[in-house]
Amino acid sequence: MKAKYFSKRALGLHLSLVVWIAICLSAAWWQVGRAIQGSSLSYLYAIEWPAFAILGFFGWYALLNMERITEHQEKARRDYEEKMRAEAQVARQVAIEPEEPAMAAYNDHLAELATRPKKRLWGH
């Protein structure tokens, strides 16, 4: 629980939230002043900026409570993928119709791609 709220990532999120809300509220206050001076469009902006602050809060909450995949979950996913690949390989070998050479070459290429190490995507 402590790591959830006091890790480097969480502290950065807290700071970002405070800065974002301060910016949004100051922009809303500025638009209220412009609306009072006679700019009718500023009434809309005076409502819009607090809405952006609320959306920032929801984004902060979502990022703070995002759960990371555990090693056990990752292993279960890999095991499931392996099982499904094995089943697909067996199904391919017992196929009733003979496979066309071009299709067989393509399937072999896909199978070879599936065995290569996967590139890590950002944030995963």
C-alpha cells in the first residue's frame, strides 16, 4: 500500500495532478474575469477548465490504480499460448486436405515468427 502512494512514480503523479489542477483553476478564474468584462464565449471556457481539472483527477486515479502484471500471470499467459500453439500444430498435421505449398510456406513463416522473442512495447 505504501509503495502505491509513495513510490517515485506515484509522487510524480501527485505533483503532476497538483500542477494540472492549479493551471486549470487559474485558467478558469481568468476566463471568469474575461466573462465579467463582456466576453460571452468566456462563460463556456469558465466551465470548461474546471471540467479539464476533473478529467485530470480521473486520469491521475486511473494511472495510480493501474495494476501491473505479475510473474504468475505472465507465466500463465505464456503457458496458455504454448498450449494453443501445440493444439494448432496438431490440428494442422491431421488436416484432411493436403496444404498448398504457398499456404504451407506462409504458415511455416508465421510459426517461425511466433517462436522469435517478442519486442517489448513501451509500458508493457
